[in-house]
Amino acid sequence: MTHALRVWPSRRELKNPILSYDFNRRNEKIIMKFIRFFYDLPGRVYSTAISGQYLTTTDYATETYVFGQKM
């Protein structure tokens, strides 16, 4: 889901990507939230067919960089 839909799914979304859709993920008008839901629906249907487990192997790794500054 991270790469296909460009979202970081919550544990609830991993268990059921369609019914656990987070409409409040972005600050948009209500009509845009529903348009985005239907736009994301094919990817979420596909997500129900794949495993919902957290994997730590390098095949499924996502790189994250953090820049910090000591204050």
C-alpha cells in the first residue's frame, strides 16, 4: 500500500483497506474526500488480495531519511 497508493496505512487499514478508509487523512472538502475514495478504490481492492502483515525483509523495505538539529 505504501508504494501503490502513496499512503502509510494504519494497522486497521492493513486488516481491511476498504472499510477502514481514513477520510480525514487530508484536509479537503467533503466532495473531494469521496472523489479520492473512488480514485483509490481499485488500489485498495488489490490490497485486500495481498498479505496484511508487516514485513521487515529488504524486498519490502522503504527508505526513510530523518534530518535533525540539536537545539
